[in-house]
Amino acid sequence: MATPSSTATQATPAVAAAATDRRGRGGGPGVWGVLAHIALAVWAILIIFPVLWTFLASFKTNAEIFGDPLTLPSSFAFDAWVRAWDKAHIGQYMWNTVVVVALSTAGTMLLGSMAAYVLARYEFPGNRIIYLLFVSGLAFPVFLALVPLFFVVRNIGLLGTHAGVILVYIAYSLPFTVFFLTAFFKSLPTSVAEAAMLDGCSHTRTFFQIMLPMAKPGLVSITIFNILGQWNQYLLPIVLLPGNVEDKWLITQGIANISTNAGYEADWPGLFAGLSITVVPMVIVYIIFQRQIQSGLTSGAVK
Amino acid sequence: MRHGKYPFIIGFLAAPLILYVVFVISPYLQAFYIAMTDWRGITASPNFTGLDNFARLLEDEVFWAAVRHHIVLLVAMPLLTIAIALFFAYLLNLGGGSRGGRMNGVAGSGFYRVVFFFPQVLAVAIVGVLFQAIYRPDESGVINGVLARFGIEPVGWLTNPDIALWSIIAVMVWQAVGFYVVLFSAGMSAIPKDVFEAAALDGAGRFRMFFSITLPLLWDTLQVGWVYLGIAAFDGFALVQVLSVDRGGPDNATTVLPLEIWRNAFNFSKYGYASAMGVALFFMTITFAVLTLRVTRRERIEY
């Protein structure tokens, strides 16, 4: 702004207040404000309604589901939920997924932070190459590796096992985890670790007792990122846990399967109950941790 | 203090590196070789066929259908998502007008942000099953049920080959918008408030403010968003596999390359051919990423 004299500059706040006051009146409850709220509310409904509808449909009968979609169920009984949990094995799939994701996320974080720490803080021949090797994994679509990956896992004898899925999840989560955490470890001050080493702390102890606690914010973000990514995986489970090990399936393939079966068995309430059983915990966890989840997921994009 | 450095480095890097090389790097490298063989799995030993698979790809109608769908996805999905997300992010952060010389978001912006982001935590496979019910082609479908109230004939959202792909794009946008609202919001809140104040003082209206200030200052974030969405446009596997009629139908109207890779490999056991598709997909993704970064490169605006 070309404000030549100091008096003009001093007058700015008052002028600004006056100018924005005029504008502000129009912006609050005016036409624009109403339109803005309508647009936002419509999108919010577009998101809430399908989820709510699924939840309500789990209490409906087949006839009600295929009738008018905008009616409430006649009674709120949890029959379909019980059916989905037991007969459609949703309970089993949920438990499988919890175990797999817990172990694979823990493994990803441990191995990823170890690799990232060494790559960020130690100079040695090959450091740069190993870092680039990890990061290059970000550029490749997983579909390119699909066929050989299937045979690698099969040849090791881990096809159809949770151990195989866990190892593959860890391996495919490493590129982003290493990329993100290397940058994070580099941003931490070096003085604390140096002081610890001078006091006779070993490299390993320095890492676990000094550096990991210091890196906590970064670790939390990337842990959330990995938990959600692995929980929502669909491609790897359907390739690595084929149809003959149905008892080992994970939740996403289980839901997709009862969706196919619902057509044959005509158990639509069961399908929506199964969906609700998986979605409701997500809603609860999301509402509790929404701030961390939002920053965890978007942290990847803000490089 | 120095001694023990190399054992420590090796100890920390060995496990992640071995896991990564076995499950990620080696499959990627093998894929390029398998793509040049006629490998059909266990029985026949693979013959090296050079570029035969790629020559066949060029004459494969399904392959070209999938490529066309990726082009549509690549244009429509990022454009719609970014436009909607920008609009909402603007409303949520700055759309409330300026009170007391400060730009504010509309009332309730915290609530909207939480709701909008929610689909992001749902697994794509689960979203697919959810939208099967919403898109059902008769009046029992949620959308068609609502349309019926207004006397509109049911639409075959997924069964009509002309609109099936657009129905799937709509679901992708539905799921993605919230993420970019949060991402762009973070970008907008980093723009100093006095820039807007100065513009308001100079008499800039809302639209002028958006196109001349917000948009240019948000360019870096937009670029990141565009690359992310573009890469997502080369996927679409889980959604198309779960949601579309006949997995990619009707009549290949919605198929995508990842789905064809999976189908050729695990339904038809054409491992060589599937890998050739994987290689094609890889080069498309890389070309897109490099082109986008080149074309959208701009001088960074410092503030």
C-alpha cells in the first residue's frame, strides 16, 4: 500500500474498522451468509445421512429396507447385529483386524523410527542411497508389485497367514514412515543426544530413552496415519488372505463379502448391521481423536 | 564414544532394510521382468517374450477402456474435489466476513470441519458397500427413493453405462472433499490476516479477495493436493471392485487398470500380462507426477 505519511498509517486501524464494519454487517446474517450456511449444511447432510441411514437400516426388516427409504424402522431389535457378529463372522474379522493392525503398526513404528533415526543422525557410506531406496517406494504404485509380491509371500510360506499380512503391511508402510520421520529427527536439536552420549549413554539407549520421547509429536501423527491406512487396506488382504482361509479374513474383505452374499441369502439387515458394527466404532474413535486424526492424516501432505 | 557406531547402525538398519527389500523392492524389480514373459503360474515355465505383452496391450479394448476412465478420473475428480473443497475451506475460514477488522469463518465452522472430514476415516471398501444401497436402481435405493417423492423416475446410477463412472467419481469426491477442506484450511490460516485487511481497505470484494489473494497464496498447497488426487485417480481399485456392477461393469464402463491387473493375475492367472499392465500403470503415474510438477511450477510468493 502506498501510504506516504505516518498520519495515514496511524489512521489505518480506525479506517479499517469502519470499512470492515460496513462489509461485516453484510457478511454475517446477510444473503451471502445464508447461502454459505445452506451450502455447508447440504454437504453435512450428504455425509451424515448415508451413515445414519445404514445405522437405521440395520434395525429394519427386508421389506422395510426395500420399501420407502425415508421411513424409520418399526422396532429397534438387535437381531441383525447378533446375526452379523456371529453368523457373518464380523466379530471374528474385527478381532483379526485389530490384532493385525496393532502388530503391524507397532512393527512399522519400531522399524521405521530405527531406520529413520540412523539415516537422519549418522553419517556412513551408503546413507544417502539407503534413504533414496526407501523414499523411492513412494513413487511406485503397489499394483505394479502385486503379482511378484503374491509369489514372494507364497514361496516364504506365509500366504494365508496373518504373519504374512503383517510383514507386508510393515514393508509397504516403511517408505512414508521413514521419509516423514527422517525429516522429523533432522529437525530435533542435537545437543541433548550429544550430552547423553558424553555421559556414557549407549547409542541404543540414547535412541530409546532420549530421542524417541523427543520425537513424540511426529510419532503420534505417523502412528495415526499408519493405523488408519492399514485398518482400511482392502487390496492386500484379498490377495494375501484368499478364500480358503476365511477364518483369517480382515474386516474390509469380510464386509465386501457379506455384501456379495446378502444378495444370495437376502439378509440385508444383516449387511447393514455388519456395516454399522464397523462404522460406529470409527465414528466414536473419530469424534474423540478428531484433532489428532486430522493433523495426522494431513501431516503427510504438508511437507 | 565413537566405537560401536557401525554395529549400532547395522543393527538398526538391518531388519527394516531386509523386510523392505524382500517385500517391496524385489517385487517391483521382478515385475518388470515378469512383464516380458508369458508366465501363467505354476504349470508352464515362463518364456521370455520381450515386448509381446505390451503389443497385446495396445490392441486390448478393455485396457484402453480403463485408460480412458483414468483420463476422465484424472480431469474430473481433482477438479471437482478441489473446487468444492476450496469453496468450503474459504467459507469456513474467511467466509464469515470481517468483524473488528479480522476475517472470520462462518459460525459452526468447527462442527462442519469435523463432519466433512469423517468419510476420510472410512475404508474405501466400506464406503463402496454403503453406496450400493444408496445407488440401488429401483425406488428402494436412497437417492431413487428421494427422487420418487418428487415423481422422478428411478435412475440406474450404476447400471446405466453412461453415468456409472460418474456415480463412482461422485463417491470419490464425497470421500475426498473433507481431507482437502482441512488441508486448504491449514494453508489459508497461514496467510497473514493483514493481507486481507489491506485488501478490504482497498475495497476488494469477496470474489476479488478469493481470486486475487487466497488462491495465489495457496498455490503450493493446491499443487500438493492436485498431485495427491491425480495419483488417486490412477487407483480406484477398491471402490470399483466393490461398488460397480460386475466389478468394472456394466460392460467395462467403469473398469480401471488396477482392477484389470488384479483380474488378469488372480482370476485368469495371466501373470505376465498383468505385470505388463502394472508397468504401463507405473509409467502413466510417473509421467503425470512429473508433468504436474513441471507445468504448475510457479514462482513462490513469499509473505
